[in-house]
Amino acid sequence: MKLFQALNALLVGVTGTYAAGHSSAPLVSAAGDIVDVPGWHIQSSLDASKDIPQLSQPGVDVSKWHRIGSRGTVMAGLIEAGVYNDEQLFYSNNLDKLASNQTFRSPWLYREEFTLQPDEQQYFTLHTHGITSKADIYLNGELIVGSDTQQGSYGGRRYNVTKHVRKGPNCLLIQAYPTNYLRDFALGFVDWNPYPSDNGTGVWRAVEISQSGPVSMSPFRVQTDLKDPMKNQKVQVTLFTDLSNASKNMIKGTVNATIVPPPGSKAGSLAQSFELQPGERKTISLTTTIKNAAIWWPATWGDQPLYTIQGEVRTNGKAMTVSDKTRAKQFGIRTVSSHVNKHNDTAFAVNGRSFQVMGGGYGPDMFMRFDEARMEKIFQYMLDMGLNTLRLEGKQEHPALYELADRMGIMILAGWECCDKWEGWEYNDEANGVKWGNADYPVAQAAMLHEAEMMQAHPSMLGFLVGSDFWPNDRATKIYLEALRQMNWNNPVIASASKRGYPDALGPSGMKMDGPYDWVPPNYWYGDQEGAAFGFGSELGAGVGTPELNSLKRFMSDKELERLWTEPKANQFHMSRYDSQFYDRSIYNNALFARYGKPTDLEDYIMKCQMADYEATRAQFEAYSAKQNASRPATGSIYWMLNSAWPNLHWQLFDYYLSPMGAYFGTKIGNRKEHVAYDYEKKTVWLINHSVDLTGDRQVSIDLIDTNGKNISGSTFNAHTTPNSSKKVGSVSGANRIKDVALLRLTLRDTKTNQQLSRNVYWLSTQKDVLDWDNSTWYTTPVTEYANFKKLESLSSATVKATVRNDQVKTQDGLTSADVQLENTSDVPAVFVKIHAVDPSTGTAIAPLFWSDNYVTLWPKEKLTISVRFEGNLNKTVFELSGRNVEKVKLQSGE
């Protein structure tokens, strides 16, 4: 179907693969059952009957509506149903052509039929978890709740629908109203990318139906009293659940819970009796002691043992009848804390160890489609790059994200969104969100209660930011803190991601939001102003993340690709919104052209972009790593951003198609657990250790050569490394003898094992990038003079011999593993050599894949082996090798 035949398709509908009618089997049938509404028929209110109560009766013919799964915004649903194709939507500016479509400016209907078998003393509850942005909810022709109550994208609520259910067919209908980001508490994108056509309207999280007896129970919340994780000790665990009596009688009973421990630990069963008056709601706590507690650690520091908890509530009677059950839930034993140090900077600790946050800002899918398998790959990429934290500025996604983070050891720094309605405060003079009124505070309260309940037990939670660019007012702060208290929140709560102000109840945030968001040179990060490496940078980066050509061709037309390198100041649709500071690449391109030379063609432009992006991300993470225990410590940074909501040209470390690029490998190098780095400002070398247990003697080798391969200087330093620390170990001699451009190689070895721990190559210019700090803006610091790397355009050609090992070795995670042996057979260096893996059947890059290193520079006659892991057949994979002065060649396995 062509993209803009879709308007006709909206009228006709697509049946899809789901059955149109309800199942004869009851959706829930026993106390403790809780089930997602399995799917929806969706339709625009413009193309449906205006008699909504009648539409919500069973038996209405909706065979021409669009059939989707259990959750999906309007656009996500239409893509799922085949009305649109996201490859077509994302190509060129096709998405922009839907911006004025009136279909998305009217309510949308979500309808589903299912069977229930109500019985005496059985109660039914409707659970909403996320409807953007507000909705009317009908069941069997009756309005259950109106849009004045069911509001906010995170407005999860429970509605007792017992008196509305019928024996046999039932019909649930949700009328979701179109979203306005300035008016509604929605999931907005501000300047991240163009807005989705539907503004995210719809049932984006699953809706649940549950059945219980007269007493229902909430999911367990967990608190532990871990004191010293390094001792073999007993840990007290307290479980909390909220019981509600829906009957007109006083009820006595017992809450039972079972904890299943990981191997090596011990736990057991718990029980607590209760008494509830008619209609009463009460919080019950259960406490036990776990011996030989298994401690949960972030992935970079240790293992992630998880305990599983499940419970039920039984009411007194002849048979102690089960009234409700909880789903199995996992939790970990660990402790997280934060404090604002003497420099007014926030610092975190995990299990009592100073935890330097090295993270990225998360971008959800533009249409809020959540794919757990894709999320797992994103987390794998994070761990491969040495990142330890994901920041969620809103976009809190689904429980599966936190469950994955728990299993994989990724810390989560969650919080509310910037700008728009979320920060509609009188003192916010930077955004246009409608100011909060009395009706908004209950919406905010419901959102905080719901999100806190979802996150509370997860050991991956690092903290919650109740504001982003601006802090909440006192009334909102009180509501947030009370909701967190009700949910037994035991993680840090921070006022905002900036230092603009704070409510008295929370105190200073200790986080800086001083930029940059657009290009700055590598030496920026070694300065002492703005976003340089000191304190906690809540969102900052050089605005890089250019995809490789294989990916660019998937979403840009030939004309757009030509403009990319021939018109450096041109607007780019695949950047930010049209009204954003970041709608073009002019700042980035000014620097690229000045430093690396005017591109000769598209491939030359992309190569230069990869070099610029590599040095930009590496410098940021290296500088923050080097200054982790400085006199004013660099306590953390969140790179802006980790990934993109759609195919994009910036603000990402890997592209939308999960292909890594220069920015990825700059990050990976800069975050190595043990590393050696170059300080662009002081021309010194830093020894970096991010571990909690690695110590010993190390050797640092420093080699400086010119672009012809001639040695300029060489030196070796011995040093001792200790956990979670960095120190200067020497300086680069011979820097004053560089004529134009030189190459610097730093290597780090363990002197005891002679194992190479880190290898790191820089290109240096005699001309320094000069920053105009006094004229810094919120998004960049101007550069008055640029480093000059134009010499790289006239390098002598180098020949690299590459061999791919032919044995099909499978790793523990089931991926294919291979080694690529590189040898520079030339007398000159081979600069910025990259290897791509391509599926020859489709011509597309293989992704995801995990290289030990890439975009490497080899000294004359140097040999280097790098490894790769990916899902696929090695014998059916083509490897492409190219470099700054190395011609592109294709390698088959075994060559």
C-alpha cells in the first residue's frame, strides 16, 4: 500500500491477523487472575457511529476497524495493521506529509469484546497503566469513568467494574482524545525529533482485567536494610501490600508470601493476619530475615542475583478461601544513596561504593512501540560501550524495561519530562506549557503513584528526578513526595536535572544542565567551565552520531544525501523539529570543514564525520573518567543521547537500525574499565580505573609519529592502579616537534601478566581548538580557531592485509564469534581503518554486532587482532574494510 493511499484505508479498515469476535473462554475465571486485554479494534471517531454507549455494547460489527495487539498508540496501531509502513514513513520527509491530517486531531476508539463469568463474592477490576492523554472508558454501554479523571500518559488507575460486568460477552470501549503537548501530561519529544503524527494518542500501555474475592491485594513493595555488602550477613526484608475490602462485611484473613532465593541464599515463607472493615483499605507489612544474602551489583562491578516473591491473600472461613494473588515479582538486595558534596554536585553510591554515572539519555520509539528484544540489544550495546546508567526523561516505558535492567545490571535514572505541560510553572520562562491549575495536581498524583509502584522493587533504580529543566513548585513537590512515601520509595529523589532552583523540601539538585548539545572540540571537556568534566552533567554531548552510508541510504533520498555534504548550512528534516536550534548541522559542519577540509564527495564527508564523532565522544567520556577523583570530582555524565526515536543524523551512539558507528567506538574506548587517556589541554596522560577490585602495577607506553610514519618520540611509564581512581602518569614529549599532524598511541599493560588492557590512538594538530567560553550559549561554546587536520587528506596510501578466521565459534550467548587479523604492510600508518559486516543477500549492515575495537589506526608494519560477535553465519557474511588512506576491499571468511 502506498503511503498516501492510507487515508482511504482509514475508511475501509484492515482486519489483521486477530479474530474479530470474543473468545468463548472467560478472560479471567478465578480469584487472583489478572490478564491484559488481548487486543483492540481501533477506528477514528470520524469514521464510526457517534453513539458511543451503543458502540460499547457487545455484538456491534467492527470487522472493518483496524485490528491491533494489546497496546499501541494510534500510529503504532495503524502501522501494525498495515495502513502505514514505517520504512516509508521514515524515508525522506514522508512523515511531514501527515502533519496536517485531521484524522489525528479527533478522538480514536479502542474496542474489545471478551467473556466473563461473574459469580457471587467475585469482584472485577479494570486497571489502566497508560492512555495518552485522556479518555472516556465504557463497559457494556455504561460510562465507567470520564476524561476528567482518566488523564495523563502515566495515569494508571484501578476501577471497580463488578456491577457493570455481564455473564457471557462483555465489551470494553476506550475513547482516547487527541493529545496537545502544551496542555496535557503526555509523552512529548520537544526538540528531539519531529512530533509523531498522532502526538502519541492512544492506549500505549496494556489495560488489565482482574478478578478477586472480596479482598484484593496490590503488588508487593520491597525494602531491605543492607548495611555492608562485603560481609556475609543477615539482611532484613520487609514486604508491603495494600489490601482493599470491596464487600459490605468485616473480613479477617491472612496474607501469605513466598520468597524464592537465588542459589546459595536462603529465604522462606511469610504470613501476616489482618482484619478489614467494609470498604476499608489498609497497608500490611511482612518482615523476614535472609541469611547469606546474595547482593545485587551493577554489571560493571559484579553479579545480579535476584529473589522472586509471590503472594496471596486468604479470607477466614471453612476452607481459608483464596481471595487474590500477586504475580511473581523479582527484587534484588542492594542499597543506593546520593548526596550533594561541598561543590554543590550530586554524587551517587551503590552498595556503599562511589558510583560514577556514565550513561546516556534514552529515546523511545517515536510511535511508542516497545520491543523487549530490541531493548535487550540496546542494553547489550550499553554494556559493550562501558555505560552503566540509562536516563529516562519521562518515556518510562513498561515493566519489562526494568526487569531487563535488573537482570543485566543497568542502573536507571528515571524522572518527569522537561518543558511543555510538565513544567508549566510561573517561574519557567523558557517553555510554553499551560500553567498548572487545581485540576492538574490529582493527575500528577496518580502518575507518581503508578510509576513509583511499578519501579519501587527494582534494584536497577538509581533515583527519580521530579523535574527536568525546572523544579516542581511546593504543592507538586508535596504531592510527589507523599506518593513516593506511600509506595515505600527507598531511592534518591532529586528536584531536577539542573541547578536553576529547587523546592525547600528537596534541596539543591546538584546537577548541571549547562550544555553542550551541539558540537564542541575535544579539549572542551578538559576545561573548567560549562559542561566540562566536573560535577554531574545530567544531559550533555557534542551533538554527534552520524550514521554510516549504508544506513543513511535507508532514510534519505539521493537529493538529500547530496545536500548533506554540499550545503553545510541546509535544514535537515532528519534532525530536530523545524522550530528547533538543531534543525541544521551548521555548527557541526563549520567545524568539520575547517578541521578536516571540505568534502570531495559523500563518502569523504561520511568518513570525516566518523572521525569527528569518534574524537568527540571519546573525549567526553575520557575527561569525565580522568577527573573522577579530582579536587572537584566529575561525579557523572549522561550523554545526550544514547539512541534515537527514529532514523536520525545526530544525538545517538548507534543508529536507529542498531548499527554502531564512530560515536559508538569513541564511547567504547573512552569507557574501558582500565584505560589510558590523553588530556588535550595539558598534554598529559591519565591512568583510569573504573573497577571496584582491580589493582596492581601497570605500564604505559607513549608513541608519537608523524603522518609518514617517522618516529617523533617514545616513552614508557610505570604506575600503580587502584580501584575507582584516576591519576596523571606522565606527559607527551615531542609535542612541540609536530609539524602539522601527528599520531599518538597510548597502550596500557598489566606488568604481571603482560596483557594489553587498552590501546588508544589520537590525531593531533599543531593548531589548538580555541574556545570562546565567555560567549557560551545553552547549546554550545563557540570556537574562534580550529585544529587543522587537513594533512590527513593527502596521506600516502597504506595497504592493510586482513584475514577473517573461518572457524564457526559460538559464544555463551549463542552468537557467532570471529577474529579479524589486521596487518599494516606499509611503511606509513593506516589511519582510521573500519570494518563493516554486511549480509550479502540484502546488502544491509548486520546489526547488532559487537566488535572488540573498530575504526583503528595501525602503525607501520603493526599487527592487530580484533574480534566480533553477531547473530548469523560467518560463511555467509561479507566484511568490508576501508580507511582514511586505505582503499575499500571486501573480505570473505577465511581470506
